[in-house]
Amino acid sequence: MKVILSVAMLVFLITSSSCGQNKAKTKQENTKALSFPIQKSEAEWRKILSPISFEIMVKRGTEPPFKNPYNNNHQKGIYVSAATGEPLFSSEDKYESGSGWPSFTKAIKAGVITVVTDDSHGMIRDEVIETKTGLHLGHVFDDGPKDKGGKRYCMNSAALKFIKK
């Protein structure tokens, strides 16, 4: 019985602290209703993006937690889109969330990211996409540092490139 309870507790902790967290929001736009200035075919994105970046950004995948380049990156600089080079996040707003993915309290400036409803995998989550392309970056949750707005922008490293200051 203790083993079953321990396993259940472990599963709960993993799912509630990861980028796969289930949080519903209302009144959010769907990507199908949006228009993006940069539109490319899958073949064109394949030429631009690495295989893992293509899988994450175009196919809306998720990289493994803790096994990605920027989770433990503590250098000063900015994080830009792997697809366009658009500045998206700053190291000034990065923090250790314990989720296994790089987490930020906010975008580098208003308008570079858009939050839409993601109803994939039997969950309803707030998906973060690049405003210029509509490509997937990660998800945002309401469990970030309260003193910095309470948001946790949980991003996939493969959707970003780091530029050191």
C-alpha cells in the first residue's frame, strides 16, 4: 500500500510541476483565427530549423525535462527564436522553477509572444507561440514567483537560441 501511495504521489508531483501541467483559461484566441506575418511550409521550416527545433516548434512537441541546453544556463544574455532570431526572453527574467525547462517571468517585450489555448493531449493549457510565425515555444502557468507577476513561461530550449552578452 505504501508503494502504491508513493508512486501516486510521485506521479502527481511530476505532472503538477512540469510543462505538462493542466490549467484552463477562458477568452483566449485559437491559432487558427490568427494571422502571422511570417508563413512558411513545413518543407521551408525543415531547411531553417534543426530536426529537434522542427519537432518542437512546427509539430508542437516537447523536449525531455532536465535534458536540454538552457535549463541550467546561468549566463547573461538574451534568448531569441530558433526560427527567426527575434528576441523573446532575457536572462534577467529567467529563474529556477525546478520543472526541468528554462523558465521566465515575462517576455523581453510586449508583443513578441502570444498565448493561445492548447487542447492537445486531453488537457487544456496556455500555449506560448511566437507572434511573427505562430510556432510553438512552450506553455505558461500561473505558478511563477508572485513578486514578479506570478507567471512561469516554461519554454523548450530547442525553440530558442541563446546570445551571450
